[in-house]
Amino acid sequence: MESSGAFPETAAHPRRHLRGFLSIDLCKELEFIHRSCATAGYRTGVLSTTLAHLSATGCSHLLLPFVKVRERLKEAVEEAFDCQFELFVEFTGLISWCKGASIGWHSDDNKPYLKQRDFSAVCYLNDQGKDFKGGTLRFQDGEPSSIAPVAGDVAIYTADY
């Protein structure tokens, strides 16, 4: 795992780009789970697969790879941001954006009920330009200013970016 593009430690909103965090085989397994079990997501043009959804629909046998990745991500965030205490994972989901779907500038703690969020992580399961167009994760300031999706890569950042 290679870490690059981090803000200096004194910066207000640090982020890390972890290259090759997930194997291509694991990306394909998670993509299969999502394609098999996704349901309408939280906004138009978004599909979602969550741990709760898999359990509720009798697909609990598909939880294991999902949970393993979540734990690895939690540990990577704790290490990258030198967390003093173990983090609590609020939400885990496989999310896909259909053609034409988008989201504007926002922070992941942008609503009163989300203020407890401190960090976010985005894992990419496929490649921009090869599997789809668009999808670049952009930040309003700091470096890296954007992250292009590459299967297996992870972006972790403070929620208030």
C-alpha cells in the first residue's frame, strides 16, 4: 500500500490517497455483490447496497468481504490520521452512480444529523475512462485537489472538506 498526496500535518483538512488498497479480485467480488443486490439509493440515479440491506434480504452470506474491507478501512483511517481512540463506523455501503447522476459541492457532515462524522473513505472498484466516464472526486482546496477513480484505490479525508 502506497500513501501519497497528503496535506501537511498542520493543514486543516488532511487527506490520503492509498493506491492498491484493495486487490482487483476483491474489487470484482464487491462489484458482483453490488450488481446482484443493489436497490434504489439516497438520491435519483444512485444505487446502494448496505450491510443492513444484505442482512434484511437474506443475503447475509455476502457480508463477509464487505465487513473485512470496512475493518481494514477503519484501521487505515485510524493510522493515517493518528487517531487517539478507536473510530466508530457510522455507515458502510456500496454506492454506484448511474449515467447523468451527480452531486454538487458538499461536506459529508453537511446536515445536523451528520455532524458526528469526522472522516470519510471512498474505495474505487473500477476504473475511470475504462469502465465509465466522470466520477472524479474533487476538493475545493488543498492537495490532492482531485482523485480519479482507479480500481483498488482508496481516498480518505476529513468529513468537513
